[in-house]
Amino acid sequence: MQFSKHQPEMSPLFRDDGGELLYQLFLCGIALDKGYTAGGGLLLAPGMVGEDIFQGDSCQVYPAGVRGQLKAKDILLLGQRLHVAKLCRFAGNQKPLNEDFLDIKLREREDQHAFRRLRLPDGKTDLCSNDYLGIATGGLIERVLDQARDRHGSGGSRLLAGNYPLVEETEKMLAIFHAAEAGLIFNSGYDANLGLLSCLPQRGDTILYDQLSHASIRDGMRLSFARAFSFGHNDLTDLERKLASAEGNKFVVTESVFSMDGDQAPLAEMAAVCRRYGAHFIVDEAHATGVIGERGEGLVQVLGLQQECLARVHTFGKAVGCHGAIVLGSHRLRDYLVNYCRPFIYTTALPASAVRAIQTAYGLFPGMDRERGHLRALIDRLRGARLRFERLESVTPIQGVVVPGNEAVKTLAQGLQAEGLDIRPILYPTVPKGRERLRIVLHAFNTMEDMEKLIGLLAG
Ligand SMILES: Cc1ncc(COP(=O)(O)O)c(C=O)c1O
């Protein structure tokens, strides 16, 4: 039996053949195109040993390397190692799914060296998570909480059976913490931005957003009927110029700390521009929550701008160490969202156990001065180091080191991974071409020794 590049594109991995399982792995077209193999293939059944594996005439990717009893797990591992194996499953005479249209797009990612894969944690030093203060990593919530006290399940949408006193109490508590009139909890920061940006601006209105805004902001605007234009990153002149010609109600959207660059928006100046043009100001505080301010209240409050913002978004998936988000603003804004915001209305409410965890984490914030102080020391040390790459200017735990080119930044990240440092490359198209980078995220639980090791590996 021969497999070749002319073999049907469908490459079943598992086949239920008359009750007997046959496992079959083909290399798909991507591999063939890249010349890894021309006609290499693998066909095996449970119980087969390495020697029984059929190999195509010029298969070089897995030469006689597989020994012993082969299980589905081994085959999957092989598939992962090859990166290009196409895995699918079908039973009996059932026709394989036609997913060729997916392959075309996946191949684009491969060609850009930007193919994404899910990974499991493997014990490396965490320099990539958003758990800035270590609340999730250190199990700090579990230490305080009686897990059995709250329901883990959920009864429905907040507007139907999913509302309960704890969630409303938490909204009030967080509104007080953040010096806002009211708050509304969402299931994620993504949902909050999606909902806010899609339901506030109406047809005929204009949204102006920083060009580095998070995908959730962009996706929200795409769902809105308003027109949306970006302004240059933190560029007040460009913002003002665009506001001058904006039509309808005007909305200005930014992040207080940018998720990919770690720098801060000039919020005070932007608020002043918004006031001058009568624009509504919306600030996403995802990466400032817990980290900026004496109690981790965020940049808006540090600058005393809460009255200038129509809405603020604080997410719970970063320093809060939980999941969800809150939109802060007036009671009227809250009522509006409850009535018009589809990602709030048409989804199941967070369970009480999740909300209790959020409340608990917020209770920890004021006492985490030592953690915030250590974070600052780590940030200062990295900022003071001489590196052989451009370092993006940032005083926050998000530190970018620019390594142009997807392949170059991936290779460097792999080298750091091999040294035990879990640092992820950020690739084009997530960031513009030429601005690919290592996104180094610092945490209160990282040690100065971790930092010295990192600096040693990146030193100029
Ligand atoms: C700036 C910003 N806003 C919103 C989100 C989405 O938050 P969540 O992860 O809670 O969906 C993120 C997540 O990375 C973010 O960086």
C-alpha cells in the first residue's frame, strides 16, 4: 500500500473497520509541499509493533524510530511532532468530513510560521500568564474560601433564573472599590467589551479607538452599526483631528495599560480632549486592575478620572486571578446594558462560586503591597538591563522585547523555553509585521534569580 501526494486529501487517522480499529496516519499536503516526504505514510493497528509499520518509499520524518506496542496516544504524539499531520476520525463506511476549506486557512498560518497550538503547563518559570500578583498560582483564594458554601452551577441568564443576591452584592462592592456609581458583571472581559461597544454606539455615531486596541474591543465595534476609525497609538493630535470631523455621538475607546506593549495611555489628556469635543470616554483597565494604584484600583482612579468616563471595564482574568469582568458607570448605564447588551442578556450567569472567588480576590488586593513592591523591583531591574534587542518602554508587568520576524522570535522563545523560562512569542498577525516580540510578563512570585537568568539570556 502506497501513500503519495496524490492520495486523497482526506487523511483519516482512525478508522473503525468492521469492528477492528485501524489507525492510519498520512502526511497531508503541507508536508508534501515542503518536501518533508513524498509518499510517506503510516498504517497500523492496535498490537502492531514498530517493525510492522508501513512506510512510504521516501518517508524521512519518522524513520524506524517507533518501537514497541503502539497506542492511539503514541500516534497522536507522532502527529503532534510532525505538526503537519492531519488528524480526523470516521467510523465504518461513513465518508470523511470535507474540511478542505479549513486546510486552506490553516496552511496560511503554517506559511506565516504562526500556527497556534494549545499547550499544557510543564513546570517552567511562569513569565507569560496574567496572574500578576500570584493570586491564582498561589491558591490564595482557596486558602480563604469555604468552597462548599456556594453553588457551582448556574440557573440561566441573569434576566431569567440566573440572578442571585451574591452577584448583586459583589457588583455594589466592586463599584465602591472602584469609586463608581454602579457596576454590572459579565462572564469575561471579552464579553464586556463585545457588549459595550456593540450596544452603546448607534447607527450614525462614531467610535474612535486606539490602533492597538484589544481584539474584544474591535469585535464589539464590528457588531455595532456605528462607524469606527482608529487613531495612532496614544496619538492625541490624531485623536483630536478625527474627533473634529466625527459625526453623531462620539465614543473614544482605549486601554489604560496596553495588553501587548505594556505602555499606558495618556488618560488625563485624552479625557480633556473628550470633554472638549463632547465625546464619551471608555477605558479598558484589564491590565491595570490589581496592579496600578495603592490598592490596585487602576489608572483611572489614580488619576481621579472616574467622573470623566462613561464606562470602565475591569477584567477578573488577570491580576484578580479569576474569570469575568465588570463594567462600571452610572445606574443609567447599568440599566441600559441590562436592557440592550446582548452578551449580557443571552448568556448563562456566572455561578456563585465564581463570584465569591472574585469578591475574595478583591478583598486581598489592599493587603498586597509587598507583592506590588516586588513586582516594581523586577520591572525596574529589567528596565535597567542592557539587552541585545529593543525593549518596549513600559513600567508595567508587561515587558515587550522586539525580535522582528515570526521565525526569529519563535526560535528565541524556544531557546528560553529550553532554559526553563516560559516566555511566549507574539507573532504577526497579532502584532504588525516587523514588531514581533517576546511578551515577558512579570509576577510577584517571580524571583530576582529568575530575572537575572532572563537578563543573562537576553543580554547585549
Ligand atoms: C485589554 C484587554 N481587554 C479585554 C480582555 C479580555 O478579557 P478576558 O480574558 O476576561 O476575556 C483582554 C484579555 O487579554 C485584554 O487584554
